[in-house]
Amino acid sequence: MKWTNEMILSLTLEVIRQPRIIDVDLMSTECSLGGYAQLVCVVLANGKPNISIDFSSTAGQTTQPIGAEESMLGGDRGDWRQLTESYSLRIYRSELDTERPMLHRLTINIRGAQREHHGAYRCRVTNAAGQAQYVGEIRVRSEPQLTIHPVQSTYFLGRRPLIISCLVSGYPLAVANPAAVEIESKVAPEWAVNHETTTLKGWDPK
């Protein structure tokens, strides 16, 4: 009688790929003040990816185009903070799709959008193979608001320049008209305009 011994081993190998963010057009939108806005971060990843959303009110204030990764739109610059839910803002994570297990979605719904929702939104995803990020934005259309500094009405210049800062907020951004500024009903002989700051030079109020 001949005896034979057999041993069967099985090995399950999972290849973890570096995550990718796709359908990036869903990461930017516009809405009116008090309206509804939605951003969707669509990710292809395995290996239990971690997906998060950060917000910055200043990172979008740049000449770079929308939607590029890393450096564009201040990808690593600005006052970034982790986005948290509130009464008007909800964050939803998609359930695992057994037919497409590598597809993940993180959705942001904003109802009653306010000025503070206007800004850049950065989706970041990491897994054991690496990370990816994409910066989109929500633009909230609103009427311009004008703030002038300083607010006092009486000055003793003594031939020193008076600097008036005119801050305009809103989207689309309105342009301030420095010619509308008057001081004690006298017009300064020389104007030097620098973006939001107007300087009255060499004017003696006497």
C-alpha cells in the first residue's frame, strides 16, 4: 500500500492602489445667497481609504485656476480647517457598493447658503498606498457690502497723507469707485489708487 501526503495552501493577495479623485466637476458649484449647494468628492481607492473635507475662506483668493491639485487654489496655503456639520451643512458618506467596492463618495449638502460658505473646499483621501487631494469651491452670489476704514469724520492732517481703505465683499466682486470719496466737501488734487486702498496725498485742509 502506498501512502501519499498532500498539502494545499491558499494565498489571498490584495493589491492596494494609490487613491484617485475622479469626476472633479462635481467639486465646484455656484448658488445664490440662501440657496442650495452640493459638492461631491468621488474617489477610486481600496485598502480602507480615509476621506476628509477641509474648508478655507482665503485659499481661493488667487489667480490660479480652479480644480488643480496641490499648489493650485492654495492647496497647501490658507486658513484650512476641517469641515464640520451644522444646522445648514450636512456631510454624507456613501455606503459600500458590493458591485463597485473601490468607488467611494463624500457629499456635502448646504441649505440656506450664507457668505461664510463661500470659499475653497479640499477633498483629501489617504490609504496604505498613498494620498490624493483636490480643491474645488463654492461661490455664493450675494450683493456687495462696503466697509470704509477709518470711520471717523474729523482729521487734523498737517499735510500728512490720509489713507482710506475701502473693503468690498460679495460675489461677483464689485469694484469700488474712489471718486465718490469726499472729505469736508473738498476734492483732493491728487489721487493714488491701489486696489482697495485710496490715499489722498499732499492735501492741506486749511
